[in-house]
Amino acid sequence: MSVAEKTLSQQAIDLENKYGAHNYHPLPVVLSRGEGVFVWDVDGKKYYDFLSAYSAVNQGHCHPRIVGAMAEQAQKLTLTSRAFYNDVLGTYEKYASEYFNFDKLLPMNTGAEAVETALKICRRWAYEKKGIAENEAQIIVCENNFHGRTTTIISFSNDPVARKNFGPYTHGFIKIEYDNLVALENALKSNSNIAGFLVEPIQGEAGVYVPSDGYLKAAKALCEQYNVLFIADEVQTGIARTGRLLATCGNCSCEHKDCSGTPEVKPDILILGKALSGGAYPVSAVLANDPIMNVITPGSHGSTFGGNPIAGAVAMAALDVVKEEALAENADRLGELFRSELNKYIENSSICKLVRGRGLLNAVVINDSEESDTAWNICLRLRDNGLLAKPTHGNIIRFAPPLVMNESQLLDCVSIITKTLQEFE
């Protein structure tokens, strides 16, 4: 690489460091183009993307169907606000509601906004439908959760980096251990003011923790027993990432293409984002049936950009791609292959402890402490070897490629990963 080329990358990094808030610690690579499973840096080097913008780019970078829908709509009408109707929103709401088998959809922009929306819906339902005294509603969450970084959400996080010096915190949340049905039932039966249980079907940011078989189904049954709303945050796990349309489908026997069978768990409130737009545009949504969603009335919630025509057009195209290209089936098959191949290496590895995940949401646990920089250094070497991934929680590397990846590409990536790990044995 020439001095001039190095300068090009460094200039971009220096600009961000000087003029941008330092709320991220990016891997030192400057990307300028993406297509399918690949991205290219400003120097023209090609990489496999094994993060997919935290699972926002499930359909692959710059999918022509999605980008085309965005460009076409952008040339006609971009934004009206919700002060007026537009000719796309209703079509999108009907399409997505039927796609996920709910009565209604409330459109927002980001995952954190959608989580906040779900919390508001849950609380209002508790006061107006369940009869909890105003301001007394409690929502159960899980330890090591990640639902975003708004003030309310970090109030029930136990990540010190996300929380420190951002108080005072919002009250009304009870934290229990993830994947612990006894803890959930104890919390439910000891408090009549519980309105909802907010849970990630798989804890992604925490290190891709997959709960025990039957956990989600049993948790939903407990919520029904105690008249509590089961709220599934599928911002990262949804839209085919885990080998099913939704991770709450678990191991149900429904068709992967459209999840037309009976899912293992039907959330009372479903939260979606990220891949709802294929990474092309900020789109998120909260879905629920009428007895829950109808507590929202004019003026009680809103967003200037939520439900804009571009978002609706992009989301419908993104969901079409998931179904027509059978991305859930592909993620399921390639995920099994990925874990099988990595486990062959792990059998004789001293640097890598285990691989876990579902579909194409996986993590490798590095045999070092969370405070070490080993996982970071491995990711730097992976970058050098043509694959981009990022550590989470110090000693865990998350691997989540676009779901349009094929078997040959996946095996090539496994080879890159194992050869890189060998350098650290």
C-alpha cells in the first residue's frame, strides 16, 4: 500500500476523530462500497462482511430490489409527516401486519425508538386494560440485556459503560436472570403490578446467548397465566437471521419462507428494526393485535419520520427479498455448517473455547478474559486476511454475515477464520 493510499484511509479516520463524538471504537478500516456479502475499503481491498451492520444488512449490501424501491419512491414523495395520509403507509402496514400475523403496526425509525414505543404501549395497556394503578406498572427485563441506549433503556441495563454518569435513571423495571424460568415466575407471582416481560429471544450484544430449549414457550405461558404481556425484541434476531423468520419461532415446523405455520411463541408485542429495511434506510416497527394496540390514540405517540413513504416502500421490498430468496432457509442451513466446521477446529484449539448461536447469528468465545485485547487483535488479523468482524464483551467475537451468502463463500470464510485463529494458538 502506498503512502498516498494510507493517507486516504487515515484522513477519513482523522476526520471522524476530530469532528465526531467518540461514542464508538471502530475497527480501523474505512469502507466505501458494498455489494452482497462483500465490502471494499477506500484503497480497493475486498472483505467479507461478517457483521452485517449488527444484522441490519441481512439481504446483503445494496440489494438492487431494495435500493430500487428506495430510489423510485424518493423521486415521487419522501415525507409528509403524519399530519396527512400518504399513499404508501397503509399498504405497508397491511403488508407487514399480514406478513407477521398481527392486526396492527406502529411505524418508527430506529430499534431503540421501537423499544421505547413498546414500553409505552405496555404501560398504557396495564393502566387501561389490566387495571394497574397509574404510575405503578412494572416491566420485567433480563440481566445483560441490550435494547438500545436511550435514557429509559439504559436505566434497566447492567452495562456500566452504557450507564455511568447518565443518571438519574427511570424507575419501573425489575431485572431477573436470563433463561431462568424460576426467577421469572417468582417475579410474576410476587408482584401484581407486572405489566410486561421484555426479552431478546437470543441475547446478541451480550455474546449470542441462546436460551435453553423451551424457555421462550414456557416464559410466554407464564405471562399468559399472570396476565402479563410478552414483549419480544427481535430488532437483531428477526427477519430470518436465526434460520426462522423470527427467533421466537424456535424449532417450530412452519415453512421458513413465510412462517405460515403455528410459531412456538407468538409475542403479544413484537419489536422489529434493522433488517426490516435491509440496511438501506432507518425503519422500525412495533406490532400487536387490536386489544393491545388500540390503547394508542391520537397524540399519545408519534414520530415525524415514522411511517414515511420511503420507509414503507423500502420495508416491503426488504421483506419481499427475505421471502422470495428463502433467506431463513439459507441461514438455517449455513448456520449449521458454520458451527459444525468451527467445532472441528475447536476440538484441538487452545485459543478458542466454543462456538454458539442459531442460524447465521453466531459467536466464538476466545480463551482469555473480558479485559484482554486478544479478541480485538484477532479481529485486526481477520481484517488483514479479508474478513471483517468485531468483538463484543472483550473476549467474544460475533459472526453474522449477510444471509445471501452461499456455501462456497461460507467455507472460504471458515478457512479464513480458522487460519487466523491458528496464528494465535
